[in-house]
Amino acid sequence: MPELAQHQDLVVTRAAGFADLAEQVSARVVEHIDRVLRQHEFCTVALTGGSTPAATYRSLSAADLPWDRIHVLQTDDHIVADSETGPSWSVIERDLLHRCAVPVANRHPMPVRTGPGLASAVRRYDMQIRSLLRGQSPDVVVLGLGEDGHTASIFDGDPSALTADRVVVTTAPYHGVTRMTLTLPTLARGGLRVVLACGTAKAAAVAGLLGEGAPRTSAVAGILRGGGMLFVDDAAMSVADAATG
Ligand SMILES: O=C1O[C@H](COP(=O)(O)O)[C@@H](O)[C@H](O)[C@H]1O
């Protein structure tokens, strides 16, 4: 059974392991999508890449949802060579889109291919997503947590994603790779905001987020503030547990 706790202004849900956590996250996302679709024509879902959410996406793909009323976009991705697919979009395709019936027109991969057209492609994409969201934020935002505490592609010391003037931007290179990301204000106003952290590699970042260790990036704290949900497994809580005895 998951353990639920209110920590300051975010909700922490804890499970013993990865698979259990994926089921919990998926159930929460489905519940929220159902609620949105009872009131609106369609629901917008922004998904991250990385290894952590893959099981959640597989579980989500088995849900009995009206997929033609769901739009899938990305929280962030890497800029790649001209012929490649962004690694984060590949995860979303492999673990969700190849397993359920989201129409092609409802799939919104970031235009991450490098080249002279990149800047104008990002501006066009920004306008498309802005129009899709009708000036709002995604109904559902699913994020991971980097070992250094970053979320989406919002990194300490890089102000690119802090602007309120854009929905999507490219970032400064991070470990040599330029990223594309939804901006912090866009993510922070999402309907259901979920951050997943599994494994001991994330334990220091989780402790920092929960205020039990050195402060880490404020982006994830800002996104979760006011009722966002942090889903963790026991391993990711090991440093926070040790700090609180
Ligand atoms: O660099 C990134 O990593 C995080 C975490 O990835 P994971 O493989 O450990 O789950 C990811 O959420 C983020 O989008 C990406 O920028």
C-alpha cells in the first residue's frame, strides 16, 4: 500500500518498489484525465522522458481511456542530429503511443532536430502548443528528477526556462547537450503535477526537495508547490529517512 503524507505544500506518495509506484501514478493520472474529460472536450498531457516513467506509461497505455480525446505533448527533450528522434519522445512512443490509440494528430513531439531551422521551428511549436493549451497549462504534467535535482530540462544557473513569455524554449547546453523544455511557469500551472523519483541515485535530490539536505534546484519545488505530487520509492527516500531518524 502506498504511504501518503502532506509535506509542506506537496503531497508525497511512497511505495515499496518501482512497479507499485508506476501503478499508483498511472491510477492517479487516469483519475485526473477522467475528471478533465467530464468537463472538457479534450485533455492535454505533458510527459517527460528518462527511464523512471517508462513503467508508468506502460500501465497508462492499458487504461480504458478515450484516447482520441487526449493530446500528448512533451515536457522536454534533447536536441538531436537531423535524422534522429528525441530520446524522450522515443520513450513516450515505445511505452505509451505504440500501445494505445492516440491519433497522430494528437501527438505533439518537440521539433528537436538540429540545423539552421531550429529557432523558427521552436517558435512555431511554441505557437502551436500555446494554441492547443488555449493560454492555459497542460491538464497533466508528468516529470522525473535528475540526480542533481533538475526536472524537465530546467537547470540551475540557466535562466532560459524561467520566462513567462514563452511556453517552450531551448536551453543552454547541459553536459554538452542543448535541450528543449516547457518553461517553468507553464509547468508550474499544470492541473495535475506529478514528479517521479526512484532509486538511491535520486535520494539526495529527494532529501533536498523535502528540506532534509542541501537545497537543490528550486524549479521542482516551484512546480510541486501548492498540491503537486511527489511519488517516491523507499530507495529514493533513504537519505531523507536517515536525516529524520
Ligand atoms: O536529464 C533528465 O533526467 C531526468 C531523470 O531521468 P531518469 O532516466 O533518471 O528518469 C528526466 O526526468 C529529465 O526529463 C531529463 O532532462
